[in-house]
Amino acid sequence: MKKTTSKPTFFSKLYCHIFGHDYHVSKKVTRHVKEYKCCHCKKELTTNSNGKLTELTSTFKEINDVLEFMYHKKISRIRHKMYSTPAA
């Protein structure tokens, strides 16, 4: 299956330049780390280690993928432990 991505047009870039970006959460990596995408110009950001927004580069995308994997593994381990311990 071919993945198609629409490139931002001149007008969408101009809109963001004049009115600012309209970011929406595109992916929740953990409770504190999220990825954001502008619905007009398709610019992508993520939260860095200081909690500030930074551009989503391939390095940050890879870091977020590993962080998401570790987070889900931890959560599943906690849930398994919580349900497998007998109640006293």
C-alpha cells in the first residue's frame, strides 16, 4: 500500500506565518511526551527532555518510538502484577 502525504501549499504556509500554527496532538508517546502536528502546514513538533516543544527530526522520532515501547512494556508489567497478586 502506498502512503501519500500532502505537502503544504503556499497558502497554508502563509496562513501559519500570519496567524500562527494550529497544533493538534498526533501521537501520545507517554503521559508527558506527545507529538504535535500543525493542521495547516503539517509541521511536526515533540516534547523534549525539558518539556519544551522542539522540531520532530528523525532522531527524535526514533527516541519517541523507543520511549513508547518501554512505556507500554512498563505499564503492561504493572497491570499484570496488579491483577496477578492475591488480595489479602
